[in-house]
Amino acid sequence: MISAATNVSAQDAGIQAHLRELRNGNTLVFEARLRRAREEGELPPEADPKALAGYLATVIQGMSQQARDGATAADLSHVAELALRAWP
């Protein structure tokens, strides 16, 4: 989905918009779950579900691109470990 979003021509603008909607929809699902996690005490009260959802989506999208470009499972595990250090 990430690669397809950057490799479309002007005539494929509808596809690009659809892919953007999918990505944004995923982020909204993350945000809703994180909001619930905060309400249920799984996250601290000061946690920002919207910001965390954006962060998570960015890390996942970046890792997807890295995997496509040949990153190893060990490389991606290291990135995931670093990303989790920023988690509240």
C-alpha cells in the first residue's frame, strides 16, 4: 500500500485517494483502540491517543518500506524495540 501510493500517475488519482483513505482509516482504528486503552488504564491519563496513533502508523509504514527494501527480521526487530522505548 505504501509503495503503490507513491507510484501512481495523475490518471490514477482515484487509486491514490483510496489508498490514502485506507491508511487514514487504519490510523483512526489505532486511535480508537488507544483511546479505549487510556480509558481502561492501560495507558497513562496524559497519553495522547491521536499522537500515538500517528506515531504507530508512521513506524509501521516505515518498517513496511524497510522490509520491502530488504531489511532483515533482526533489523526490523531492532526498530520495533526502539519505537517501543518511546511508548508511554
